Amino acid sequence: MSEPAADPASSALVLFSGGQDSTVCLGWALQRFSHVETVGFDYGQRHRVELECRRTIRAALAQPGTLGDGRDGRGALGPDHVLSLDALGLISETALTRETEIAMTEGGLPSTFVPGRNLIFLTFAAALAYRRGIRHVVLGVCETDYSGYPDCRDDTIKAMQVALNLGMETRIVLHTPLMWIDKAGTFALADTIGGQPFADLVIRESHSCYLGDRARLHPWGHGCGECPACRLRAEGFARYRSAIAKEVSP
Ligand code: ZN
């Protein structure tokens, strides 16, 4: 493991899965913090494409002249950490980790639901941030595109911040830049952060599809186009494009 971050106050750790939301969060962090590290979790996801997308996105962001090159006030992209959470895969009887159909459960939650997943991720991320000397932890959870995940709620995250700081006797700050915006707003935020190059990177290289489909490229990105994740992303992109069209011709 490399040397801990020099200045905790200007360092951030981003929970980075390779999905659309966490990719935008990574750009957001590179705009605000001078040193940005990433953490990903490997828990036997049915499709490992997200973990491969992470590598592609990080490599693109570290190129000279992009968000993560550390010049012109932008943050420098630091090390990546991948933590193995095999136990999470073992206890999760869900479509994300097993070859079962994506469906809604009786409780109205998608069958991809892993109970308390973000609580586990945050606990590991905060422990890593502590060890790395990083104060800020960034994650792409959101209440707006409500899909019934109680561990994405604002109150849950705020309670976790209190619990982590009490339990570790530290002062870590949890940031959720996407909490109150929808998928259309996430596309717009990517544009605001890094213009068309970053928006294109998010569209082309971030991954959402539950079926792991990278063969088909749509205007909104790669995916099967049919699963709930693809539909959410496609609908968000359509709203984002129509909002731009209205701005251009009021
Ligand atoms: Zn899909």
C-alpha cells in the first residue's frame, strides 16, 4: 500500500463501482479535493464488467488534460483499493449475485436488493479512509430515483456518519452529491463537472446493466436496454436531452 494522503482535509475516498453514479461522484470529488483515492468491493457480482469498467474510467481520468491529472486546481487521482467481501456474496440471496431473474419482491424491493449493503460498504470505506489519513468519503447514493433501498436514504447516511465517527473516534465527513437529483440530473452534473469529454466518458464507459451487457451501445450507454437499470438510465438520459433541447429553443 502506498503512503497515506498528506493532507486529510483536502483528501477524499470515493466508493467507486464503475457505475454511472459513482463515476460522476469521482469527477465531483476531483473538482473539490486535491487528492482522490477510490475503493471498490468485490463480492462475487454476477457480472464482473463493473470492475473492468472501473479500470477503464480511472485510466481515462488520469490522462493529462483530464479531471484527474492534478493540474489547474483539479485533484490528482491517487491509488485504487479493491476490497474482497466474499462473505457479502455468500449471505446475499439476490439476483445481483446469483443467476436468478431480476424481479420485484413482495415488499416492493428489486430482487437485486442486498440488505444493508451500503452500511457494510461505508464501514469498510471509513476504516480504509482512517488508515489512509483521508477525511472525506464520497458515495453516489440517491433518494430521488427511489427504488426502495433504505440504505440509500439521507437519514441512513447521516446516522452512519455519526456512528462511524463515534465508533472510530474520528471526524470523517460523508458526501452524497447525488442525494437529491434524479438520473437526468446526474447526466447534467457530469456535463457541469467536465463538459462533453467527461459526459461522454460517463455515457460510454460507466456500467449500469444488471445483465452485464456491453455489446450494445445506445445513446445513453451500453446495456441490454430492457432491465430495470437500463430503463432507469435510458429514461434519465431522455429527460436530460429534452431539457437541453428546451434550453436551446425555448
Ligand atoms: Zn440492462
